Amino acid sequence: MKSRLRELRSAQGWSQGELASRIGVSRQTINAIEQEKYDPSLPLAFKLAQVFSLPIEAIFTPNDD
């Protein structure tokens, strides 16, 4: 799954650790999502959408494979 997470996080001036703390996950989880090595669960996707005040679809898009 493609993600705009790094772009959105950087625009807020947050480190991976700061974002992780805001949503209750590890920094490694944020890194894995940004590297497209891990697809977040639906509850985690909702938390990310909430912290950025965006719909999930504005953060994540499916890969075209």
C-alpha cells in the first residue's frame, strides 16, 4: 500500500518518534509504514487519519499490482 505518511509527518515537523507517540505505536511501525514494508491495520489507519484530520484515502492508496 502506498502512503503519504512521510510527507504529511514532515509537513507537521514531527519525527517518526513523535508521530508514533501520538498514536500509540513504535517508531519502527511508523518507519515500516513509510517504507511500504507494512500495511497498517484498519484501527491504526483510522488513528493516523484522525491525527492528520484527513480521510484514510488521502493518506493511503492501494498498489497497482
